[in-house]
Amino acid sequence: MKNPLVVTGLVVSLVLAGGVSYYASSDPDGLEKVAGDVGFLDSAKESAVEDGPLAGYGVAGVDNERISGGLAGVIGVASTAAVSFGLFYALRRFKKDKL
């Protein structure tokens, strides 16, 4: 990575996901609030991935809520960045091959 803006953005994203995410509101999100207000919250079905390793904005097996949430955020940012960089790298190589 040669672009300092990209590196800085990645570092800031990791810090926010790992540290600041703990202070996010525990209130329900907008959709959940509206579902409760309108009265169809009880008809919601459980998610197919509710037992997944990152379900519920935490990491399964980590008992400390602060560390679990921060780790889930860091894993999310890192995996999104890895997929994005991989796609952009592949697209750039594909474009060079076409020229």
C-alpha cells in the first residue's frame, strides 16, 4: 500500500471499530423500534446465523462484552478491507491485461 490516505483510513476505521464501538447506543435500531411501535416485533423470526461466530455484534466465546464487541468490529473492518483490496487488485490487473 503506497497511498497514505488509504493506510490512515484503514487505521482510523480499525481504531473506531475496536475502541469506540463499545460506546455505541444499546437502544434498538430504527427498524426494531418501528417494529415495536407498530406491533409486529413479536412476529420476527430468528436469524439463520444467530449462532454464528459474530452474531449479536460480538465474538462467540469471548465473555468480556467490551472486548467481544471491539473484536467483532475489528474483524468486520479487516475482512471488508481484505475483500475490497482483493477486488480492486483483481480489477486493476484485469484492466492492464486488456490494454
